[in-house]
Amino acid sequence: MEMTNAVGWPQRTKSYIDEVKAEMRRVSWPSWKQVRATTGVVIAAVFLFAAYFAVVDTVVNSVINKIINFAIH
């Protein structure tokens, strides 16, 4: 390891943190109303996908069980 790398890391770390702070000041944050609305959409989508996959799982399980039972008998 070079000596410059070992000595320079505190300055590089401070520079990185300063850049992150500057970038965070430029971020446009959503309003509380937007956060609630998008959270509601995400929760609804999760439940819809869960219901869809539950139905698909039940159908596939039924088909596989019928194939297995047909092969056994």
C-alpha cells in the first residue's frame, strides 16, 4: 500500500461526504400527499400480485396433482 493512499483517505472521505451533501440539496423530494398516494399504489399492487400468484399456484398445483395421480393409476 502506498503511503499517499493511507494518508489521503480522510480527505477523500470528507470530499465524498461533502459531494453527497451537495447532491442531496439538489434532490426534489415528493410531497407527503405524493408519498401516501404512491405507497397506496404499491400496497394495492402487492396484494393484486399476491392474489394472482395464489390463483396460478392453485391451478398449477391442481394440474400437477392430476398428472401425478394419472401416472400412478
